[in-house]
Amino acid sequence: MAGNATQPDVISLGYLLCAVAFLVLSLLLATSWKGRMRGGLMLTATGMSTLWAGALAALAFRPALQPLAALAEAGRYAAWGAFLLALLRTQAAARERLALSSPRVVGAFVLCALLGVIPLLPESWLAKVPRQGFFAGYLLLSIGGLWLVEMLFRNTRPDQRWGIKFLCFGLGALFAYDFFLYSHAVLFGFLETDLWAARGLVNALVVPLLAVTAARNPDWSLDIFVSRRMVVHTATLVVTGLYLIGMAAAGYYIRNFGGAWGAVLQVTFLFAALLGLLVLLFSGHARARIRVFLNKHFFNYRYDYREEWLRFTRTLGTCRSEPDARECLVRALATLVDSAGGVLFARQGGSDYRPVAHWNLPEPVRAEVSGDAPLVRFLSERGWVIDRDEWQANPELYEGLDLPDWFAEGAQAWLLVPLFDADDLLGFVVLARPLAPVKVNWEVHDLLKTAAGQAATYLGQLEALEALSEARQFEGFHRLSAFILHDLKNIIAQQSLITRSAARHRDNPAFVDDALGVMEHSVNKMQRLLDLLKGGMVNRRPVQFDLARVIEEVVGEAAGSVPVPRFDNRAGEAPLVADLDRVRAAIRNLVQNAQQATDAGGRVDVRLWREHGKLVVEVADTGCGMDAAFIRERLFRPFDTTKGDTGMGIGAYETREWARSMGGDLAVDSTPGEGSRFRLWVPDPALEGETEAGMETG
């Protein structure tokens, strides 16, 4: 039918590639078909296309296969027509016009049968049939195919065209190409060789569109899996190839029309083109936009959940080997939605949430969130992923939610993802805006909520491991204390002996009295230390005392060092029931640390006041200060000290743990080069007593 083919090898190769493409698609459809009619008709159509392309590939070298090729050509039209009719009969508007008994349908299939059977007739009969009659018959079939494609697209609801648009584009392009091919043949009486040779490759290019259509329509019972990674890589290679072809053509034009500078300009242009290509290929922003485009236009679901979940769990598995496991957790969540960065807020101490890690995003200023804040209540009650853009556009959806200023007004803040372990809100992650625009829909919410559950479990395990590590460190510390008990006993015995010996020398009463006082104080102090080392904190009983008086004593003891601390009591008497030794040690730790961090010309101020049912002790200095990283990572880490052999690194940790055991906390505000402010607070027993008395009276 192609007349005198001048390039049989080119024609054969084109149709052979087409046969291979349709064969692969047919195998995918066959392994995924679950018995439904529309899926079976599509499988039949792709199978006939495979036979058709294979027959035409062999026809270039075996002209005797002409009848088989004609039969396959007619069968191909009939199979695709039957498939389109099956799809159209699901549309109520087209069902009556396309009844199986309608003249149009019957005539089309009769024409296919004639075009397939006539070439099988004897040569003497076949010679009487005009060649252009075959061309006209195929021209009518291509027109009918275009009409069916147009009917399908027009009668499909706009919200459902997403599933069939690539099918319409692909088959419409094939029928349009055949229309051009056969209309040319009808006009001139022969098939154009170049058009006929390119037909195989043209059909092969349509196969990916058909595969995407099958993947988008699982109701046809063709559950095809198309790898998103392969689609992204393939699309990148295709776009890169087209780009290089275009740049090569432009370079050729510059060389031929650039005059004396043509060769130089061509080399410069090609170098710039390759450099631009490398920049685009390694641009995270460009890759993100490509993924968003492909996921939006080529897949039924935006995410390949299996691949995303495996990647997420794989990332979490490597987090423990990284210097900051919490930062790794933030990165794992952010990369799920192509976010540029994020900040992790975790519950610290009682119920407040503070930033503990960040990735590619600075920590918000004064970003502490109270445990009874509206944000925490909203997250605990609803468990939503909060979209800041949606909150601003439709605040009624987030009734009762009052977002912190740093999130509501931050230029980079985008999503807030809660981390729940069962029903316990361990923290939340604030994600920055993505590299490419991402529409936040139910898929994004479901993916983040599912991943957040795994991240919360990981965060809980991490905290448990750190607590276990601290417990082991303290266990080692208690073991060490057993070795020094013997030395402490010897020291006490020596001091007692000195006291008894000094009592005999009463010739100098002032000296003896002073010596006795000093020695007795030393003995008592070491005896208390011995008791603590023997029993730990378990056997200590709380007593009632005046917190203001204890602070005065500690400040008086510290007056021997510079700078001399000053005490400002704004609370008057402050009765407290607690372990007196632990309270005294906590205040002493804060004051001594402030003195050690401040030079002789600086200031150390100690203040006591009542605020909202709390007793607040503040120790402020004008010393060297600390940066945020030191406070977060080292200040409260046991046995981590900057004082060399003179410190053990448990003072700040012990002070904070005592405050938390009392239902309070210890907060730090520090600026390098300007000083630090430690604010320790515990519940005010006086206020609690008034509340209980009021309840009893009521």
C-alpha cells in the first residue's frame, strides 16, 4: 500500500519500535486486567496495534504480507472504535446517538470488515478494485475516529475530563495524522513515502499517553503502576534533549549568519547553553516545579505513598547517627512536601513548648508557647495540620484558634504539623514555604499527619533514650560517691579531733571561740554532705521555711566574692514547704554561676516577687552571657562543664529539676556580651492555701 518504498530499513525500524512500545503496554494491561469490559477492549486495541505495527515492519521486506497488513490495519481501526464506543455509552447524552444498531455504527464496522477482507481476494478480483477506494475507506475511518474522540471529550463532564484527556489527545493525534496521510493519498493516488515511514514513530509517541490514561482510570480494572521517579527522569531527559536540539539549531544559525564572528559566537553560545542546562538540572527549585507539574497533570494521586513512606522511614533510621537527631526529623518532614526548612517545638519540663531544633529556618524570636495557649488547645482537640494561608482566607474554619505572632505574621511560615504520640501532644513542627507552589489539599494533610505520627513516636523514643542516658550517668556518679565516703569520714574524724584539742587551750578565748565556730561549721557542713551521699534525695523530708530568709543567707555567704550580689525582696515573707538543703543549693548555684560569669566591675542582682500565683526568684548579671546554641545543647546537660576540673556540670541541671519537681520551672534569657537572667519560679503555697480555704468556705 505504500507504493515504491525507497527506505525499507527506516520504515521497518519505525514500525518495529512502535510494535515494541505497544507490546510493552499490552503486557502491562494484561497483567493488570481484572475482567471488566472497558479494560478488555483497551487491551484488545493495544494488542491489535501491536500486530498492525509488526505486520507493517515485516511488510517493508516481505511484500507478500500485504493482505495480512491490510487485515491488521482494519482490525486496528475496529478495535479502537469499539473501545471509544464503550466509553461513550457510559455518557447518557451520547448513548442514544450511538446505539449498536445505529446506521453509523453498523456502517463503520462493515467498512472495517470490507477493508480487511477485500485484500484477501484473488489477484484477478483485487485488480478490479480502484486503489483510491482503499484510501477513501481509511479516510472515512479516520474521520469517524476523530468524531468519536470529539464526542467523548465533549460529552464528558468537565470535572471528569482529567481522566480521559490524554487518551483524547493521543488517539485524536493518531486519527488526525491518518486523515492527513489518506487525504493526501486520495488527492494524488499514492501514499507519501515519508509520511508512511514516520507513521510508526508517531504511533509509538502516543503509547505513554495511553499508559497514563490507564493509570488514571482504575475503574476500567487496569491497575497500572507508573513509577513517578521514572516519569520524572524520563521527562527530564526528554526536555534536556529538546533543549540541546534547540540550542544546537540556534548555534548552527549563528555560525552560518554571524559573519566573521560566527564561529566564536557559536562556541560562546553553546557554552552558555550548557552552563544554563547544568544550573537548571541541579536547581532544587526547578526540580520541585517539575515534580509538581508531573504529579498534577499525569497522576491520579499526587504522591506515591509507598515510595514516600519508605524514604521517610529510611531518613528517620539514619537520624540517630547524625549530630542533631531532632534537626534530621525536621528535615525528613520538610522534604515530604518540598518545604525549604522548619522548626521543631517540643514540650519542655511541665507543659510549655519551646524550639529545640531547626533546619534552614531561624528560630522565631520569643517563640515559647504555653501549655494552656489557644494553639495547644486547638491542636489537642482537633489534631489538624494548620495551613496559614487557609487560616487567613477562611478564619471561620479555625474557630477559637489564636496563632502566635511569629507564625501568623512570619513571611516564611507555611504549615504547622502537630506531633501526637497516641493522644499526647509531644510538640509540633513549623514548616517553611516550599521551593515550588504546592496546593495544600487532603493528600498533603493525610501524608503529613501519617508521617507526623511516626515522627512523634521517634521523638518519644529519643527523649526516653536521653533520659536513660542521664540515669546511667547519675548511676555512675552515685558509684563514684561510694569511693569518697571513706575519705569524708576521715576528714570528719580529723576535724572532730582538732575541735576537741582546741577546747583545752582556753588561754586565748577569742582565738579558741573563733576556731571552734569555724570547725563546727565545717563539720556540720560535711556531715550534711555525707548524709546526702548516703541517702540521696529519697529520705529527705520537706520542711517549712521562709524563702526570703534563705536567699538573704545565700547572698550573705556570697558577699565574700566579687561582684557582691544585691538582694531586692519585693515579696516580704515567702513561706515555702520543700527540701531546705536543695533550695539553698539551687539558689547558691545560680548566684555563684552569676558571679563567676561577671567580672569585678559588673553587677549581680537577686530579686524575689510574687506573680500570678507564683514565687519568682530572679538572678541577673551583666557578665559574658551565652548564645542560644549553648543554652539549648549544653547548659542543662549533666556533667557537661566549661569550668575544667573545678566544676561537675550538674548545678544548672539540678536547679531546674528541683524547680520542676515542685511544679515550677527555670527559664533562661541570655545575650552574649550583655549578661544573663535566670528566672526560677515555684507555685506560691500562700495562694494555694487561700484557694483551699475559699473552697472549704464555699
